Amino acid sequence: MAAKKPAPKKAIQVVKSEMYLWEGVDRHGKKVKGELSANNEGLVKAQLRTQAINPLKVKKKPKSLFAGGKGGKAITTKDIAVFSRQLATMMSSGVPLVQSFEIVGRGHENPNMQDLIMGIKGHVEAGGALADALAQYPKHFDELYVSLVHAGEHAGILESLLHKLANYMEKSEALKSKIKSALFYPLAVIVVAFIITAILLIFVIPQFEDLFKGFGANLPAPTVFVIQLSKVFVAYWYYGAAVIFGTITGLKTASARIPAVSHFFDRLILRIPVVGDIIHKATVARFARTLATMFAAGTPLVEAMSSVAGACGNIVYFNAVMKMRDDVATGTQLQVSMRETGVWPNMVVQMVAIGEEAGSLDAMLDKIADWYEAEVDDAVDALTSLLEPMIMAFLGVVIGGLVVAMYLPIFKMGEAV
């Protein structure tokens, strides 16, 4: 008889609160001030009185810069990874949690990040759980992050979990950065080539056309073609620019709002030669790293799979992981379910099987992640080496072809003379 599916994990309750700035007098008559998170002004005053502080002034804090105001840099995943590492290091050194927020927050150079950290500090200082405080900022702390912090708080291993989170985020960012840098180079060269070609067609070639009018001879076919192309480009370039801009914007918007379009591109990118293989390997590495981090934190396998599915970042692997979650919930071994989905490399399935049998699944998943991250590095380096000569050939054909076409009539004149 199949085992019953476990009840879904209870969502972390988030108390919506506001940040308040307060000023008061402590028991020694000294003026003090600070910030607190609460549902209303009355609760702030009540909290202050429990700390032997007589509140003189309480007002709601203006909306934080990180929530959409102007000024400061945007908060990046790297900022969150550094914050996690700093907080874990402070706690490992015996610094209390609230004081750790104060030190890390005040020392950050980005005002937006300062506001974010101080907002979390205010919630924790008011007696709330750290996971609840983080859950109020889903833009910066996703479900995976909040779930791991929640598990760490309940198990009493928060500092260890924060170190694991920092490791996970640093390695994930390094992997993304490697792929982005490999794709940025050819894209940048193509854009520069397009700009140079446009300058030649708009400003340079019309000057040659005026020069050729006095030749009194038929122009070579390549020269005629380039001149006609220049005329069309000068007359209709804004239409072309509008079409390109509209297409890119439309596809981006449709991909963000229409799941079917997003899923189509997810499947398409996996079929692109060379690039698709890199995305495959990067997704396997991300799956293994995320599952290893959650499993090592003590999160039950079935509960971890939902967060892992979202972290994969591709609908093909998302569907595969969700199917694996349902299979594991009914008692199927993880490696059996992975083999049935047909998307995981045989080596990954075999290593997971060994990890399950040996009771060291998290360690084996970490090894898989390390292996595939190294594979991505090698594949990206190989792609860069392959693209460099292709890009040089592309530039030579496009820009060199325009230049040669313009000088052909001059060469013919030289031969005639």
C-alpha cells in the first residue's frame, strides 16, 4: 500500500508591520533614540516601556530606499551573500544577533542595504523570528533562504546554516557570472559591429556615392549593392530600430507574463548547440547544490524538492523535480525517480544512488555540484576560444566587405590608367 503524502509544510506566518523612529528617556534620564518594528504607534510605546524607556516622540519611518525610492545602488544577490557571511561570522564570534545587525548594517556603504538590514533588525529586536523578518522582503530573500533560516532557528544551528547559505549563494553567483561573461563578449562585439556598420552606411558610403557619380563608368555589382543598401538604411533605419526594439520588448514582456512563452524559450535554449549543453550542466549543478544545502540543513527531502524545483530556473527541470517530489512522497527512491524522468545524466543518477545507499546524500550531491560547476567552467572557456576566431571572421566579412566594395571602383580606375 502506498504511503500517504505528508501534509504540506506550514507557511511561515508573516506579521505585516511598519518601522517607527522613536525618541525617549531611559531610567537614568539619558535621551535615547532608535527604530522599532510594530503594527502601530501604541505597540511601539508599549515595547519601549517594557525596556524602561519613557517614549517622547514616535513617528512612522519614511519608506525605505530599497523598497523603490531614489538613491543608493540596487541590492544584488552578492550583497545578500556578503550579508549572510558577515552575520554568520559575527554569530560564530559570540556577538548577539541584534548587535550583529547593527554592526553589519552601519558598516555597509550602500544606503539601500543599510535600510534593509536595519529593518530586519527592528523586527527581530521587537521579538520576531529572523525567518519572519526576512519573509517580509521576498525580493531579496526567496523561499529557499527563508526556509533554511527557519530550519536553522528551530534546530539551534542558525550560524551554521548562514555559512551554508553564504557558500551556496557565492557558488551560484560565480556560476551565473561565468555564463554571463561568456555570452556578453560575443553580444558586445555584435553590437559594436552593428554600430560601425550603421555609421558606414549612413555617413561614409553616401560620400563615396557622390564621388562615383563623376566616374562616367558602370560601377561593380558589389558597390551598387552597398550603395542601394545605404539608401534603404538611411531612409528606413528608424523603422528597423523600432521593429528590433519592439520585438525584444514584446518577447521579454510575453516571457514574463505568459507562462507558455517562457516555457517555450526554456525548452528552446536547451536545444541550442554548445550553449544548450552549458545550460544543462549549470542547471544540474544548481539542482545538486540547492538540494545538498537544504538536505544538510535537516529539511525533509519531500519538502526540500519544491524549493529545489524553483531554483533550477528551467521549466524542463522544474517539471522533472516536481515529479520526483511526488514519487518520493509515495515511497519511491530518489535515484529511481530521477532515472524515470529521463533528464538527468546517468552519472548523476548513479552518484545519487550511492549517496542514498551510504546515507551520505548531501555529501554526494555536493560532489556532483562541484563536478558540474567545473564542467561549466571548462565548457565556457572552450566556447570563448571557439567564438573568438568566428567573431573575427564575422567582422572581417561584414565591415571588410563594405570597405572593399567602396574601393573596387577606385581599383578599376587604377587598372584603366
